[in-house]
Amino acid sequence: MLHKSHDKSPSWLLIMNIANNRLSGPRPIPDCIGSLPTFEFFNLLVNRPGA
């Protein structure tokens, strides 16, 4: 499980930017996002208890 402190990592910021761009965009999240190895981490981000 990815319960480490990723809040300050560049990859975390990148995922946040991608998430914000996708969720605020006119189109739904493209399938290519699901093929990324960070997809499970993205799910954890969306479902974060402290979000």
C-alpha cells in the first residue's frame, strides 16, 4: 500500500495536476490514464480519507 508521505514529491504534484486538468476538463478521463502504473495511486488519491 502507498501510505508513505508523497505530499511533497514531484510525482504527487504531477498527479494532482493531471487530476485537476482531467476532472475540470470538458472530457471524461481518457483510458490511457488507466494504463499508467500510477492508476492505483490515483485511486488512493481520490479516495483519501483526509482529502
